[in-house]
Amino acid sequence: MVNTIIGRKLGMTQVWDEDDNVVPVTVVQAGPCTVSQVKTKETDGYEAVQIGFGDITAKHVNKPMAGHFAAHGVEPMRYLREVRVDNASEYSTGDQVTVADFAEVKAVDVIGTSKGKGFQGTIKRWNFSRGPMAHGSRNQRKPGSIGQCAYPARVRKGLHMAGHMGDERVTVKNLKLVRVDAEQNLMLIKGAVPGGKNAIVQVRMA
């Protein structure tokens, strides 16, 4: 069984559990995903399968990808992801990965791209404390000292400063899988997951 499925984040809502407690959940429309390529140690040097998600019209597929799909005998798909497996020979192109495969799973890891926040200062980006707001203070939202004097006479690498925030790959681990709706291909995951509405995410068995 492939332990990962590709889906689209639909948004957040809330459901009630068996004890009538409100549980905030993120709704993900996941799969069905089709295995579009099988990679083995003999052919590629490692074991993995490539899965695809989302429909796409033929005119929007470029020639290299059209040849890739035709060579493996599968319909073109909009999003492709590669998943490492222990024994790729157990899979074949055309196999389906659905939310029904996650029916007995208790926790999942969700991988996605976080919302982009643009250029932000150190208070918002790194949770710095502001300076005194007293009269005459000239260090209210500034970063403060960024180094020493004579040695090392430079700014150290990796120092937290203002800059581009968000829009990066984020993995949130061990989220509770509250409910699986196999008929509508929906997964209800407790808590928030990376990205905005309609963002593409990978859901992996924890």
C-alpha cells in the first residue's frame, strides 16, 4: 500500500466527536491518485512510485509530459508526486490510491506550501520583542544589534532578520485523522494544515 495520497485543501469546519466535543477539522479532498510510474533499483537506482492527481486537458500537457504519460499507458494528470516505497515491484502503473486506504489510520503527516506573507519585519517573522515605547526611544520595532564589534567583524550567517516570510514547504506531523468519507473522497483532519484554500497537499500515514 502506498502510504501517501495527494489532495486539495477545501477549508476548515467543525464536527462533534463521540463525547459531544467540538473538533476543528480541515477538509481535504484527496485522490483518487493513479500510479503513473514505478521506479526500481534496476532501472533508477532506488525504489519509488510516482502518483498523479487532478484532471488536465490534453492541450495543456507539454510534449515531454505527454510522452511520459503515453509511455506508461496512463491518462495525463495535473499534479505528480514521488513516494519512496520498500518494494516497488509490488506496484504497477494504473493502480489507484484512494482515501479508503486510510480508513484504519489514526494519525497523518500533512505536507504543503505555507501561505506567503511577503517581506516582513523581525517582530512578525521571528516573534522579536519590540523596544521601549517611551519618549525619545529610537528602537521600537527595529531588530537591534546584529553582531559584535571587532570580532568577527561581520554578520554571522543565519541571523534572524527581516525578509521574505512564508511560501515554503512545511510538514505538520501527527495530526489526528478524525473521519474518512470514501464516497466523496474526503478526509477530515484535526487542526490546521499548510496553505490556503484549494492548496495542494500530501497526506502521509504517520
